[in-house]
Amino acid sequence: MNNIQWVKIYSTNQIQQPEIIKSIFDDANIPCTSIDKKDSSYIFGEIEIYVPEENVAAAINLLKEHEIA
């Protein structure tokens, strides 16, 4: 069984930001996933971005290159 250790590298309350980040990571072949922890009724909370542990450094570097981190 595949035991990937996912690490949270970014969180935001902006709805469009995770899609931009996913696109950047997809172009770099870095798998990622997001967890939407926003409350749908009151629209507060965060959306968190996770990458596999072995991709953390590359993902953070990409965020810095794109002036997101």
C-alpha cells in the first residue's frame, strides 16, 4: 500500500489561490491536494494545500518563485 506522507505547505482564505497553486504544481509534476476548511454559510476559514513529503522543498521554491509564499 502507498503510504504517502502529505505535508501542509500553504493555506489561504482566497478561493482562487489554490487553483493557481495547483496549476503551478501540475506544470512541475508535483502532486498536490487541497482541503477546503471554509464554512459554507459564513465564508470564513482556510483552504489548505498539501504535497507529498518528498516534494516539500521543490513546492516551496516554486511558491517563492511565483511570489506566492
